[in-house]
Amino acid sequence: MMIYCMDFSQINQIQILPFDTSCRKDKYLLYHRNQYYEVNAMLAEFVGALQRHNSIAGVSSYFSEKYGKSYSDDDITAIINKFIGPIIKAGDDAETKKASKSKTFIFKIGLVPPEAVKSIASKFSFLFRPRFASLLLFLILISEILFFTSDLGIIHSLSGTSAYVIGGVIGLFVLCSLFHETGHAAACRYFGIENGGIGFGLYISFPVFYTDVTNVWQLNRKQRIIVNIGGVYFQLIFLLPIFLIYFLTGNNIAKLFIYTINLNFLFTLNPFFKFDGYWIMSDLVGVPNLRNRSMEYFTYLFKRIRGRENPRKPFLLSIKPAERCFMIVYSLVVNVFFLYFFAYGMPLVVYNFFKVFPDNAARIVGSFTAGTWPGTSLIVSSIFQLVMFGFIALFVYKMVLKLVARIQVRNGR
């Protein structure tokens, strides 16, 4: 029988952590070399027994005595091979680590290293103290109400906005986005867990900044929600001086930026894409790996309808009734949403690109040739169309590569 690792020093490096979910049975996390693995109480107890006894014989005797059933050394070895060995192997395998980190992003690049983020975030962690947070949220609420109830009129159309204003808004948006990511890290520091670095990547067809907050799984659900919403909270704090500038001067950059950030919240807090809203939803209902488990339920139903014997019960059937009902509705909505997004939304963007972009590009070239400015709105919209088409093309290319790789694996190549 092949044994992955009988080095108990490796097994003793595995940390056993409680895992706060809505499951009716206790769940735990095994932490080994920056990776987390969700396990049931029985397997967590098994790892604990291995660490206490440091011998297969000791563990077999312990379980035989506790459960009144004979467990041989071979039984214990088989469990190690099936469940513990792969965890240790994955922790030692740099390629496995690399592959597991690339599942969310088409590509990504680090911008700020963990130590630098930790140093900066620690200085802002006090903002999560209840008194500070309550005061700041009150000021933000008052500012939002004053802004949206004032006689602002209709915001300037893009065609009437100068390149200077648009450039200023874009610059502020980048700074605000980085401050958003600092908010997630600062929340980690507030709760005493380690954070990773800040980077930039492509998620589906969306360019995004991200913060590595993998260690958030060590926290309870309420604390995880605070970490997840910490980015939006910091963006709102970033808006406070912008509100003041606008109220005092009526500056167009400030005005357009406030609108932009508020609209961005609708995007960031949606519960379908893996942005902040998705993770907030996941912790609210206590269902980790929310996306896969929304699909898991329908896969289970499909197998039952086809008459397959004993299909594996999905996680949703193990959670509390209220959360289960909510998750069934969420699963229906999210699957319809992604069907719409991939079957209609993305093809529509590609169709409009080929329909509109060539004419717009010709107009821009013609204007420059004639020595005139083609208009800010035309340039901005054309650049946006080109960038979005490029991201979608890259996404499709990556998906085709993955599909080809899977086919080759199945064919044994």
C-alpha cells in the first residue's frame, strides 16, 4: 500500500481550526502551508489523534477503544493515504499551489508585497473600532443624503466633460480602489490575523484589484463579514474629503467621482460575481464555496431524477432550514444570471464592438487627420469598447486552453 507521508512531524504541522458555517454538524478547517481544507468533525478528531499519539498503533488503539470497533493499522494507514497524505503533498507541491491560486483570475500580478500592506493596514485598523466606525458612518450617511438631495441637476454628459475631468476621476478611482483593498487588510489586522499582498488581475472579463485575505477563514462569520465589507467602508471614508471639496467648490471632478463610486458599489456588492457582495452573501448564509454549492444542489437533483443510486448529498441539505430555503432561491437566480451573462451579455458586447467600433475608429482618425479634436466621449467610449473586447477575447482564449487540456487528460495524452 502506497503511503504519502508517514513523517509525523509533517502531520504535527497541520493546524485544526473551528469553522463557523450554517451546517447543522460541526465543521473544521485543516490549515497546512497557507492552504485551508474543510473537514468534518470525525476527520478533525482523527488528525488530532495522530498528533497526540504520533504512531499508527496508538491511533488504531484509541479509535478501537473509543468506538467499540476494531481498527487495524492498515485501516488507519488507508485513512492517512486517502485524506491526510494529499494535504501534505499539496502543501509541498509548488505547482499545486500555483494552480490553486489561479482559479479565480485569468491572470494576476502582485503590486504591493504583504509586509508593506501589513505596515500600512496596521495604521488604519483603528477605524474598525465601534466608536470610530459609528462616527464615520454617520458622517458618510449625512454627506450622501446632502449630496443626492441637493439641487444638483443632471450630471454633465460625457460629451460635455473635458479630458482633464475624466483623467482626474480615473486617477482618483485608482487611488480609491487601492484604499478599498487596504480596508480588507486593515480589518484583518484589527482581528489579529495575517494578510497577504495587494495585486491586480483579470476576473472573467473584469479588471480588478484584490487583496489576499485567505486567513479570514480563521474568523467567525460576523468577523468575516466585517473583513468583506471593509473595502466598501474604506471607499466611503475616502469619499468624505471629496464630499467636502464638492460642497465648498462644486468641483466637477469631485461631483463625477462621487457618482462613479456610488455606482461602483452596485457592481462591487452584487452577490453573483466573486466580488465583496459574493463573500458577504456566503458568510451571511454560512455556506462556504457558495458558487460551487449552488451548482452542487442541482447536480444532485439531476442524478436523483436519472435514478442513480445514493448520489452524494449536497451541502445545502445539511444546513439549517431557513438558510436552505434561501440558498435554493439563490441557486436558481445565480444560475439564470450566469446563463444570461455568458449566453447573451458577453456575445452582445462582442456584437456591438464589431458593429460600432470600426465606425468610431474611422471618425477618430478622420478628426485627427483634419486637425480637430474628435470629442472626449467618442475617445473614452472607443477605448472602453476596445479594452472590454480584449478582456473577453483573453477570457475565451484561456477557457479554450483549459478545455483542450482537459480533453488531452481524458485521452491520456
